[in-house]
Amino acid sequence: MAGTVHVIGAGLAGLSAAVALVERGARVIVHEAAKQAGGRCRSYYDPTLGLTIDNGNHLLLSGNTSALAFMRTIGAPESALSGPAEAAFPFADLKTGERWTLRPNAGRVPWWVLQASRRVPGTTARDYLAPLGILKAAAGKAPGQGGTIGESMACEGTLYDRLWHPVLLAALNTDPRESDNGLAATILRETLGAGGKACRPLVAVGGLSAAFVDPAVDFLARRGAELRLGHRLRSLTFGDGRIAGLVFGDESIDLAPADAVVLALPPWVACDLLPGLPAPQSHRSIVNAHFAVIPPPGSPLLLGVVNGMTEWLFAYPDRLSVTISGADRLLDVPREDLGRQIWSEIVTLTGLAPELPSWQIVKEKRATFAATPAEAARRSGAVTAHENLVLAGDWTATGLPSTIEGAIRSGTTAVQALAKRTGTCGQARARGAA
């Protein structure tokens, strides 16, 4: 395109938009307030642990086509994601000591529910029909208009406690009973509904920065894009149905008629810049715990845990990490108490010695928007009232909850919307399908 596109924010949504833009031949400048790219999806060195960790543990699935296509485009290493050769999810029950592995078959016809060895113990094939209520309630409904999961399926019983609750809570970061059917339906259709081939778990064992951020930054640099770190946008100037200028702490940029802006910022920041912007107002927290200990040999990369504080246990090469979703109840619990309780559960699960190793607790208060019908209905689309301004971010109307897949998808959606409105972006080079 003839003008410059200013991408505001270098999280995954902003990086995704910038990559899509340079693929269309646009001149791109990415502005990031922090001193590093990646936003809430990055790695950093933690001196307490003496290790490089991610600011949140993230699980991808083989059905996350946007995220995997993005990685191929930017040339991320093939070793960036690790996971089992097939869809397999080991679980442990801290209360009963039982262990099992959920193993969906590869195809769309879910014959795996007919085999007890592939199901959750104590369940029947008929039990797995329960989510059909979610799909039915969401069908044909506008965002936020399909009701809650609690209104559409029984949120009790063995299968709910041992499968649907942990899986839906992890995906939505909100109590499933109050969560939006539409968001849950999208997750189900794109993962379990697509068969085991779309459900293989993948983890960035070498860090999120190595998998997503660093390759994207390198790709953009090779394509001539400019990345300005420590460059916080203070305000926008408006004129004649478009954005006329960008005001930063140290400079102001007047936009030429062909220039455009992709705003890829958290919703509360976007609302400050664009008063009256529809956006989610309520958020949910996540707590991550990291322990500097080598996992025992044979530890699964990911272990689902029920009947404990621990929900998902990640076995990285140099540490064990725990993720607890919908964790508002834990925000005021002292870090030391959390560390001791979580470690005691890890000891039970792994057989490690009870002595507490070096540890770190990371509490992310506004990790995701609350995946309720009310908040789903507040999400903005990519298009704004300003001709040369589009929005990106996992909080925008992607149809997905706050996920890596949603963030990356929002970036490409924003660029498509900008191209349609301006008619000036060239065609993107084809990305392979995941």
C-alpha cells in the first residue's frame, strides 16, 4: 500500500497484524510501550528461580490453525512446540489416587467414547453427549445471546468433574456454569468436534518468545518493518472520520491520507484512547507456580489434575510449572501459602522429595476477559467508525475466548478488514494450512 501502517502494540495480536501487513507489501512501523515485544505471551529471566520462564503457561492444540500457520510464516523452529504423537491427555485425581488417559481417536467420528480404556473412568458413552446442549444453544445466535453452559448441560457428575469442568475452565478461564455457550461451542467445534487430529497437545518447551516472538521480530526486520520499543501511545487525534495523528511521549506523528492504524492493545487501554468503545469490562485471573526442579523421568509433558488446587502440571526440561485458571479466589492468598500447598500436591503427584525447591508465584489479575454472555456481547469487531483504524486483540470479536489462537487470528482479521476498507493492500502470500 502507498502509505504507512502503524501497529500499536507488539503482543501476539500486533505481531500477527504486522506480519500479515508486510506479506501484503505494506510499510509497517510497530510501536510498543514496553522494552520488549510479546505482551502477555513472552519469556523472561527470573532471578529467584535462576531460570527463563514464560509469564504464563500456555497450551496449544494441533487444531489451532491460525497459530501454527503464523509460526510457519515467520520461520519458527520446528522444535519450538513439543507434544505427544497423538491426542492423549493424562489425568490424576488427588483425592482418590486414580490415573487415566483420555485418548480421542484421530477422525471426526468419535468411536473412542465406545472404548472404556479411552474414556474417563466411571463414565459411559452416552455421558459424552452432554455438550450437544452447548452446541444447540449457541447455533445461529449472536455473540453473548446463546445463554450459559450451566443452562445447557448438567454441570455435575463424574464426567463433568473429571473432564468438562477442567477442560472448559482452562479454555474459558471462567467458571463453566456462568460461561458463554457461543465461546464454548467454538472451542468444541474446532477441537474435539474436529477429531483427535485437532486435539494433540503442544507446549512451547523452549519458551513462548522462542516460539512466537523472536521469530516474528526477526521476520519483520527482514521485511523492512520498524519496531519501536518503549514507545507508548498517549492519545489519538481525530479528523473527518479518520485518525489524523498519533501522540507519543516524545513525539507526535501526523498521518498522511494513505496511512492507517492497527490498534492492538488491551481493552482497558483501547477504551482510554477511544472513549465509548465497546469492550469487555470484567476480567478473570490466572495463577502460575514455577518450581526449579528437574521433572522425574517419564513425567508427562502435561498432566490434568482434579480435586486439588493444582489444575494443570507442565513438565518443562528444567522445571515443573502449575496453572490455575479462574483464580480470583487466590489473589489475596499469601504467595508462601500458595507455594507450599501447590508443592505438596506436586510431591503427591510425582513422588519427589518434600523439601520445597526454589519457587515463584505469578498472579495475573486481568489475564483474560470474563467469558460470560455479557462480556462476549461487548466485544468489538475489527472495524471502527474511523476509516483508517482497525482493532486487534484476543478481546475483540474473534468467536474464541482469550487464547493465543484468538490473538493471532485477530491480527489477520484486522488486516483483512483494513484492506477491504481502504482497497489499497496487496494480496497476501499464501500461508499453508495447519
